[in-house]
Amino acid sequence: MFKRIIALTLALLILLVLISPIAQAAPKKVMIVPIEKTVERGLSSFVQRAFTDAKEENVDFIILEIDTPGGRIDAAKEIKDIVMGSDIPTAALVKSQALSAGSYIALTSDHIAMQPGSTLGDAEPRVGTERADEKILSAWKEELASVAEAHGRDPEIAKAFADRDMEIEGIIAKGKLLTLTPKDAVRLGMADYQVANRAELLEILGLEDAQIISADPTIAERISRLITNPFVAPVLLTIGIAGLIIEIISVGFGLFGIVGLASLVLFFGGHLIAGFSGWEAILLFVLGLILMVVEAFVPGFGIFGIGGLLAFITSIFLVSPSLEAALVSLTIAIVGTIIIILVSMKYLTARNFWKRIILGNKLVTEEGYIASSQDLLKYVGQEGRALTNLRPAGTGELADGTRIDVVSSGEYIERESRIKIIKVEGNRVIVKKIID
């Protein structure tokens, strides 16, 4: 019995010795999440997917590799909530630039490392090309200060990233925005390390032997990011609307309709993939187009047209990431569509039904029409004959053969009587009978 116990104990010890190296050999997992180009809602959707995958794959550490000039504040806040709401440790590696919203995202990480030649800061909020008002600036400064303070960084320096009116002695003078080089960022405690590359950062973090997992955007996510770009989305919407309208009013083989439909599919599809809205926005847009087409073909009191326009506008607001983005897209789309249609109509042939809706015929003098009193004044003093009895109105013919509607000065003038134009009042040509 005693021998069996000793044998079992030895077997267990040998098993532990064999298992231990295997357990120790299992490397830690590090996920690389790129934060590149413009910060927009498509990027925040990608980051959300990456962090979800990291949790499912039991990733031990996440590195945000940042190279962005900035972008939308609302998208940056969404990324902040994702990063700081995760229990996976994070580090931001600034490869080239982390400016504006990019600096805010960097400050949300547990560690910040910067490569040579990179910059951090310059986070002044702007509305279009103008500086944002004090209300927006104040809220944004507090956001920067809050994420900096949460990781033990100087909140006042973080505020100076956004406010050019701040002055910090020895760091930044009033009237300038604060942007830090790697050396200055480390010196001021806004970054933890200056590293040559990712490998050096992994070594500092003790993760040099870690398994690297790249969270590369899918094709759909790449398309979504491109389409939801604040510069691209309004252009797609403009082309889509203009293309469909031109297809309806012009004679052709469907090219404009195909281009317009493809643009709208990209616009709504990209926003749908990014998670900005559901199918209800697309259904509303289709309903709006149908109602507006019905209004064009069916005579009415504008009910279909108004309903279609409201459905169309509502769909744009539903699919847009914000009220501001919706207003910008709609404004650009409306102005752009009008310009495109006006230009295209000079070179395209309109359909017959459109000619019935819009009067295209011209009444010209060469065809016997007299357009205004200015044209009629030249006939004052000319003589002719009455083609009809004037009671007092009728038709006269001048000596040069021009026919004109005339009215007598009050008396009855028989047909074939000689007449003379004595004056013009508005479009009334007044004549009198010539007595031999």
C-alpha cells in the first residue's frame, strides 16, 4: 500500500513537471487596433467591434495605434466610452499625429507612447471653418481634463490643447494652441514613453513574446468609414437625388437613374453598416421618392409632394449621425441638385410629360405675337384697314401686312374701313376711322 502511494505521488510530480512548461509557454495576446484618418462614427463602430472581439478572444492587452488629424467630437466620445468601459488594459501608440479628437482618444488609454516625429494636442473645437462658441469649448475642455485626470495626467495641460486663450507659465503662451512633441509630452507627464516602434513598446510593457492579433477593418467597415465621412456623405446624397430627378425628366436609357440609385444605396447602406439607423430610414426614403413621383404624374393639391418631401427629409435625419450632419447634408444636397439639374437640362431632351408640366413654348414677334406695349408703341401713327367689324374690338391689318388686335376709340367701324393707330394703352391698340 505504501509503495502504491509513493508511486502515485511520483507520477503526479512528473505530470506537473511536464504540464508546467506547456502552461508557461502559452503567450499573452495583444490586439492592435488602428485609429487612422478622420475620426467619424464609422470608426467608432469599428472600435466597438474590435473590443468585442478582444473580449471574446481573451485578449490581455490592446494597443491603439493612432495616426489621425482628428474629426467628430461625438465619435471620439463614443470611442472614449468603449475604451474606458473595457476591463482590458490599453496603450496608445502615437505613430504620426494624435491631434484634435485624436489627442482625446489617446488620453483615454492607460499608457501613452509616442514615436519620433509624432505630435499630440491641437484639439480646438471648430464648427465648419470657424472656432466653436464658448459653450462648446467649455464642455470640450472639461472632457479633455476628465480623461487626463482619470489616468493621472495634468488636466490643465489637457485643457490647453483646446483653448488658445489659456496660458501656462513655461509651457504655453496665451494665443497659441498647445501641441507636444514626444520629448515634451514625456517631460510634462502627458505621455509615458518615447519609443522607436511597436516592438519597443511591447518590450517596455513586458509583452515582447505576446501573440499579436490585428483588428483590421472589414471591407464593409472600410466602405462605411468612407461613406460616413462628413465630406463624402453630402456628395453621395446630391448625386443620388440629382440622378433620379434627371432620369425622370429627361429622355435616356437609364444611366442617370443607375448612378443616382447606386449613390443612394451607398449612402444609406454605409450609414446602416455603421449602425446609425435601422431599415426604417431607408423605407421612409423610398416612400418619399414614390410619393414625389406620384405628385409629378397625378394632378392634385400637392398632398403627395408634401408627404414625400417630409418622408424624405425625415429619413435623412434618421440616418445621419447628428442634427448638424443632417442639416449640412440636406443643404449641400438641395443646392447641388438644383445646380446639376439646371446645367443638365441645357444638354438633355426633356420627356413629353415634363413639357406638359412646364411651359416651354415661346410667343415671339416673328410668329405674329406682340408681347408688350413697348413692342406696340412703334405702330402708333401707322395706317391700315379693319379686317373685321370693330364693335369696338376686332382685328386690323397694317400696310405692311402685320395683323394686330385693335379697338376703336368708341365708335363702330365697319369691315374694310381705313383705320389709323392713334395710341397704345398697355396692350390695347386704339384706332380711329380715316375719313376721306
